[in-house]
Amino acid sequence: MADLAESDKAPPFDLIGDDGGRVKLSAYPGKAVVVYFYPKDDTSGCTLEAQEFTVAAKDFAAAGAVVIGISPDSEDSHCRFKEKYGLGVTLAADPERKAIAAYGVWKEKSMYGRKYMGVERSTFLIAPNRKIARVWRKVKVPGHAADVLTAVRVL
């Protein structure tokens, strides 16, 4: 499957959120949606990314955007992660990797010479018309949330 690109239609998703409710792309009509995919709760890079999005959460809301973090972790893991760090973004559990696959972020990775499959840290900015406005792949965390916020503001 080819990677999603700007102007492609964003794949819909329906996942369990950190509060036990449903997290659906269709639940945000007329809003921009920032979907960031991350490998694992409570790891250094993923924690920093969630914290940066949390710090900017009010700015994203003021710009008319919703931020959703998705990983293969469970709802319970998301609840613990969110509570431990006081996170202010919605986290969605995708243990079956349906959204992860639909967005093409399940990739072969390599660490210390060992190859394995995992989530490639990626962010998608979805415009209110449900087209992908911007894609960031192999995200480097420091400053990333600020870059995404800049892109949201010029939508």
C-alpha cells in the first residue's frame, strides 16, 4: 500500500479513547484534526511528544483543531500514561493496528542492528474537508508540536 500523501482523503477511524469512549474522525465535523501516531506510552520520546502537544492544546483549540494521539497501547495503558503526566490530549488505543495500518505507519524499524515492526512516529494534519493537508514522517520530537500548530494556523 502506498503511503498517504497531501490531498488524499483521510482514512476514517473508530477507536477506544483513554476515557473509554469512542474516538472517531467523523466526530469532529468542520474542525481540523491533528492525528499523531507514536510507538509506546511512557517512553521518553513519546512522553515528550505528548507533553509538547499538551502545552499547546489551548492554542490548537483556539485555531479550531483537535489533537489525537494513537498508539497500539491499550485503553488502560493510555489512562495510566495520561494520569502520570497530566496529559491534555485525547489518546486512542489501536491494539489491532487498524488505523495504524490505514495511515501506513506500521513499518520495519531497526535498533542496534535488530529489525522489527513498529509504529513510525508520524503526524497527519487533516483539514475540515477530511483531506490530508500535511504529513510529517519519522518525526523528531523537539519542536514538532509547534511546527504542527503553525501549519494548522495557515489552513
